Amino acid sequence: MRNIVLVFVVLLFLQTALFAAEPRPNILFIVLDDLGWMDLNCQGNKNLNTPRIDALAKRGVRFTSAYSASPVCSPTRGALITGLCPARLHITQHGKDGPGFWPKERSIQPPLAEHVLPLKSVTIAERLKEVGYATGFFGKWHLSGESEANNPNAGGPGFWPEHQGFDINVGGCGIGGPPTYFDPYRISNIKPRKKGEYLTDRLADETISFMQANQAKPMCICLWTYNVHFPFEAPADLIAKFKGKEGPGLKNPTYAAQIEATDRAIGRVIDEIDRLRLTDNTLVIFTSDNGGWEGATDNRPLRSGKGDLYEGGLRVPLIICWPNLGLPLGSTIDAPVISMDLAATIIDAAKIKLRPGDSLDGTSLRPLLLGQKLDRDSIYFHYPHYAWHRSNRPGGAIRSGSYKFIRRYDDNSLELYDLSNDLGEKQNLVQQKPVLAAKYDKQLAGWLQETTAQMPTPIK
């Protein structure tokens, strides 16, 4: 037994020493907008064409129970860039909330959420820049609000990525979706270049140029595409491939074409990493900011979609390629993980020590990628708002083991599902398992208090 323990200690020491000796990896952080859990061929949707992302999954690890921090975009983006949960950031709505989101008949008033990421927030880009990384942002930001007359603190260009740790910013501003995907894009920080050029191709070009210019030092690249968000526009040749093929898994030919166009652009970026011989020292993370919008995509077997706390609104694709680390290529991991974990993983990979007094709400996924387990029981969600479609119900949620728990803020009703045999969340088990539901309800209340979450107020 002593010998076994000694061997284990030696192996652990050698693993730690090897990690410390490795150069800091390049980071390619790809985030799509509104890509649903079933919107990839490798996720099981055989009606869509995503060969380059599928290939990425084969050279990395695919997570099958990955969650966005929120069922809408801006809160998740804040979580991804800081490692802090939306409840703690108080960025809990997609943009500035207001009457346009609120149903006329409602029993609660949503809280006034922040819609601008404060400059005092510490982003992953700022942390990486401190240790010598070149940092580039390409695509959708949606964490800066829109500037308002006589109120310089209301947001605007002063809160864009170049003020949050990025050396270069192409396209990151206050808008949630592009006016058009075709040049001229009418996005203030993307200059027109070639009429009719597709936006995702342009972002890939800008990313490739950045890599070529900065390949001599470690790079952190955020390629946060506007796709596959509205407006529904794609190259005509790709739309033609999907016309007439509508059915389960393919609602909208243009949306399917947007996915393929994005897949193609991502493939070009990955090819450039290979051409520059950076593959063996590049951590690639691919994910989405929330579940798919039901108006555009088919999230089945998941229930509901974007804006809702059911699985269709929260569960997202996640692929991580971390060369020479642990599991066989093409493996899958079913452990529940969440957006903040990705920021923690990047910080871990770059060997960055947190500043005194700093903490993260995420956990590095290194143990899972080494075939081990995470020391964590639950992940949490807080969405105290109505989404723009107004068909959701504000609430909080927990994923713990195979169980999913939801508390609705409008009437304090509870829901409990066993996802291991009810992925579609059809059978509410609260009556059958009241003790377990009460445990999770108490757990959620404690987490909301600890994160200083803003809560709705009753309408009298």
C-alpha cells in the first residue's frame, strides 16, 4: 500500500512539474450566438451540415451536459468574460430591460438589471494581457449598452472590448444582432470592404490576420460570431442546399445555411492554426451563449428554448481541444458544466494566479479532461426576467447530479425533473420527492443570498 501511495504521489508531482514547464498556450475561444444543443451534426442532428465543427469534436472532447449561465445572451457573455455568474454581476437580462419585455398581465416586476459590464470588472483578457498575451476580440460583445444623452455611465463605446483588456476589437459594440450579415454591415467598428461579403467570413479573415501578426507570442482570441442570431441571412448557395428539406431538426433553410456558413468560417480559422504550426499549443473552446430560439430551430428532445429555464434554453454544445491532456480524442463527458467554468479553465491553462481577494464562480475543467471528477455538487441559474418573447416565466434553477430543480418567482411553484430518464422535462416529481425538492429550494435560496442576486418584487 505504501508503494502504491508513493507511486501516486510521484506521478502527481511529475504531472504538476510538466505543466509548470509547458509554455502558456494560445487560446481560441469561439462563442456562437443562439446555437442550440441540437444544432450540430455531431450532437445528433443529421439534417445539418457541420463537418468542421464535427472534426473539432473528434480532435478534442465534447461535453454533453454543458450549460450557458443564462437562457439569454448578455448575462452569459458577462459570465464567459469574467468567470462570475450573472446573479453576482447583476447582468441578468439581454440588454436593457423595459416595458417592451413585460407582459401586461403579470404578478411580479422584474428587477432593474445592469446592462453594462463595469470597467472595474476583471476580464479574462485583462488577466491574460498581464502575463504577456496578445488579445483580440472579433464579433458580438453586447455588454456595453448604448450611450444615452446626458448619462455617460449608461454605456457606449467607452465600455467596448478595447477598454476591457483587448488589443484589438472588430465588431464588438452594444448591438445584440447585426443590421445585416452582408457588407456594408452598418456596424460602426467594421469598415465596409467588399459589397456582399458575409460577416462571419469577414470575422474569420480578421481573426486570421491577427494570428499571423501575433504568432510569436501567446494569443487570446475571442471569436464571438454574431451568427446564428437574427436576421436570418446566409449565402444563397448554402440556402439552396436546404430548401425543400424542412422537417424534424430543420425548421428554417436559411438558419441551417447560417450554421453551415459559420462552420465553414471556423474551419478556415482552425486551418490557419494548423498552417502556423500552433496546433500543439493552442487551447480551443467552442460553445454557445444560450439555447436555440424555437422560432428558428428544433431543440427536441429538449423542452422549450431561448429565454426559458428548461433544458432547451440552457443546454448548449461545448467542445474543448486541449492538446496532450488526458482523455482520448473524440471522448464525451456528461458531467454538468457551466459558462463560468470556461473562464476558469482559460485562467488555469494560462497559469494565472488570481489577484488577492479575487474569486471565480467557475471551476477549471482540467480534472474532467484528465478523466477525474469535479469537486462540485450543483450548478445554479437565475433569470428573474421575461424574455423578449414574453412566454417564459422568471425563476431560478439548479442542476445537481441527474436532477433539475426550478423555482418560479411569479408564484413560488416548484418543479423537479430526473434528466437521466426524462430529458424532455415532462414529469414534475415534486409531489413524489418533496424532501428532495425542499432541499434544492433551500439550496437555491442560500445561493441567491450569497450572490446578492436581484429579485423581482410583487405587483400589488
